[in-house]
Amino acid sequence: MADFNASVIICEPIDEVFAYFADMTNAPEYMSKVASTEKQTDEPIGVGTKYKEIRNVRGNKVYAEIEYLTYEKNVGFMRRSSSNGLIVDYAYRFSEIPEGTQVEFEGTVHVKGLKMLLMRKFLVKMVKSEDNDHVQNAKEVLEGRIENL
């Protein structure tokens, strides 16, 4: 079951919207805590593609490995972020509609270790506060309302 979710309609073609979300190098434009991302694999984006992500969290740099677990062009994908026992699955579904593209997002938090398990409720709240608005931010970037964050 998802710990947080969001849905948005973006008035742009599905090809453009999907490509924008699928390429993690765009994340700093719409995810305010993401400082940078760097692709770690050479092949085109798909299952197994990996990125290194750096976030600014409460004044600290936090490093995460992102890996694509599923990928179907213009339909959806799931990528997993792993950092120090905190694992977050980001699942996206895309649908072509008359207005443009419907984007459905779900985030699910997993933890490893007793300490992280005890902190899970706090971690869910923290990740939700950092990431829950990113699909709305991406909409504004893609529709040209803001340059980027």
C-alpha cells in the first residue's frame, strides 16, 4: 500500500511528459530537495538503469542509488531509491487523455533495520513532505509556468 500519492493532468503530449519524468537528470528541476542526479549506466533508460542522486536534507548531503525496477514506455515505471536503510519506491502511471497526459504517482517507504523500523512513521512524513508535490511542480515546469525550482 502506498504511503503517499498524487495525480495531475499535464497539458502536454504523453511522449514528452513520460520522457521528462523517466529521465532522472530532470529531477532537480521539479524536486526541490534534489541537488543533482547522474546516470550510472550506459544503456537507454529501462529496467536496471541506475542513477546516483544527491539531496539536500536538513543542511546535509544525502546520497541515494536509484534503480529502475519496471519500465514500459509511455505507460509507466517504478524506480527505487536506496539510502542508508531507507528505501522508497516511486511508481508512475501515464495515460493519454483529451487534455494531454494524466500522471498518477504512488510512493511507498520501506526500511531496513530495527532503528529504521522504529523511525518509519517519521521517515514517511519526511519523505512525503519532500516529494509529494513533485508531480505538480513538474506540471508547472512542463507547461511553462515556472522555469524550475
